[in-house]
Amino acid sequence: DSDPEVNKLHVLVCVKMSTGVAVKRPQTVPSQAEERVDWKKRKAEIKEAKKKRKEAKLIKELEKQKQQEAADRAQHEQSQNSKGRAYTVSVALPGSVLDNAQSTELRTYLAGQIARACVVFCVDEIVVFDEQGEDVKSVEGEFKGVGKKGHACIQLARILQYLECPQYLRKWFFPKHQDLQYAGLLNPLDSPHHMRIDDESQYREGIVLDRPIKQGKGSLVNCGMRKDVRIDKQLQSGLRVTVKLNKMQNQESKLCKGMVVAPHLPRTEGGLYWGYTVRLASSLSAVFTESPHEDGYDLTIGTSERGSNIDQTTLSPFKHLLVVFGGLQGLEASVDADQNLDVTDPSVLFDLYLNTCPSQGSRTIRTEEAILVSMAGLRQKITAAFSDAPNGSLKN
């Protein structure tokens, strides 16, 4: 009955509602700010930035490597131009020299005089041999009195080792012992490797500590510094080692860094006197036959008032020099007591048999005095032997 057009519109609306067809909204034109992102271009930009960062990192690593190479080159040139000493000087004397002292205090002081004399003239090895023929090769035991066979050698060797050891290491290597009860009387050697806590040096002596550290990270060493040193090798605790410290240290780090080197390196490369070693020999012949050097001593000198005048003697370059001193009765008594020797004249055992103090005013020269007199006389001759050879190296 109503208007046909209205009915038609009503039917159309009902059909759309029943079918669920949504009426589309008119689309708006996107603005310029909402344009689609060019992901291909953005990916290329990210890749280029990553490439630049990688190049910058590589350049930084190359610069660091060049600096390290320059430092290594400078260190190598310094070692080439160093005042290192290639040869060694050894001194041998009988332990019976302590029998000439009247008390335990004087025996201790006498051993200290011998150590001081050897250090003053940069002796690298001290050999203590036994005139009585006892087979003494360790420093275990005690010196129980004058005239006791072998014990004088033990006490002398122990005191020599004690004095050579840096002060900050003695508590580990030298427990309380009767032979060292008067160590307070000993004058310090004050050699280059006896350093104070704040002394700066490329080398130091230390002891490997029994402290946990990560596997493959080396070991910790006490070198008498305010900080412990981490070395490049993992070693057994309690060992005495020579450490070469890195030149560049991180001041903020709790540890210093270094590497273990051979004990002779401070002498051969650094030109430093690095103390002496102590060796016990059971007889005079064992001084020669048990040499720690592969080829033995290539120049041997015996000292006696019956020898040739030292002033008329010149030395040729050598690798290892040995100077032997006699005891209370001289080298003749040492030769007579050695059952391995068939000779009676000591001079045949040595390359040179020298009187190092001609026209002496005393009938006798004590061994501790003979070391000072003889090494003072030999010092200039040793220097002259290597004056034409740079850095103390051997002539061809």
C-alpha cells in the first residue's frame, strides 16, 4: 500500500543485512610521510655500515700489530747492542778453610767474607771441595765442630747459598738451622738481583706459588714486588725461577705479567751480574770432572806461592774460567789427599799455575785474602782478553 520506491529500498537493506555484506568505507589517499619503506635500499645501507665497522676494526688491529712488531724490533736491537757477558768465572776452594776459625761466629763471618769477595768480582760459580776425601754432595746435616770431616763443606755451602738468595725468598728456602744461627753477623751481598720492593728491573728472582689459577693461564710467582707475577708456563710450586717482566704493564691490574727465562739470561743479554751457584765436590779431581758445562772448563788456573808471576802472564779468550785456591796447607795437600790423582805436583793439573801475590810480606795468605788478591790481579787480564771482542763474546 506504501510507495513502491520506499519498499524497494527497504528490501535492499534487509538483503544486505541478511547476507552480512559490509559497506566499504571510502579509501583515503596516503600522505607523503606514510609512503612504503624501500627495504632493499635499507638493507644495503645496513650492510654498508657493517662493512665500514669491520674495516675500522681491522685497521685498528693492524695498527696494534705494527706497534707490537716495532716494540719487538726495538727489544731485539737492544739485546743485540746489550753489554751481555758470554763467559763465566768459577772459583773452587776447600771447605776446610772454616777449620781455621776459632768459633761458630767466626766461621760464619769467614764464609761471609768469601761470599763478598766472589760477588765483588762477579764470580758465577763457587765450588766447595773436600780435602778429606768424604763423598759430600748435599747440604743436609750440621757442622758439629772444628775438625769434623765433611761438615765444614756443608756449612760453608749452606751459608754461601743463604747469602746468594734474595732476602724476600729466604723464608721459603732456608728454614731455621743451626748452621745459620749467626746469620745476623753476615754482611749483605747487595748484588743486582737483591732488589727492594719498589726497585724497577727487567729481571727478578721469584718462587712459584701454590695458588689456584685457570688451566692454561700459567702460574703465579712471588718476585718480591707489591703484586704477584703471572708467568707464561704452569710450573710446580716451590721452584725458584728467573722472571723477565713485560715492559708494558697494566697499572690497574692486580697482577704483573712476565715469562720464565734461563738463569743466565740476565748475564748474557742484560749485562747484569746475577749471583753465583754453589756446587759441592767430593775431591779436587771432582772439581774438574763434574763441571756443569758440557765441554768443561777451557781455562784453569791454580794459585800458589810456587807458581809463575801473575804480572808476566796474559790470558786468551775463554768460555769458562776456573780459579782454584788451596786450603791451610795449599793445593799440595789437596792433591795428596785425592786418591784419583797420581801426580804430586799440582801445577800439571792446570793450564796456568800462578803466584798472584809476588813478594808477599807474610809467610801465609789466608784463602779469603787470596780470593781478593787473585781476582783483583786477574780482573784486568780478563778484560784485556775480551777487549777486542764485543760484548764479552769469544774470538774466532
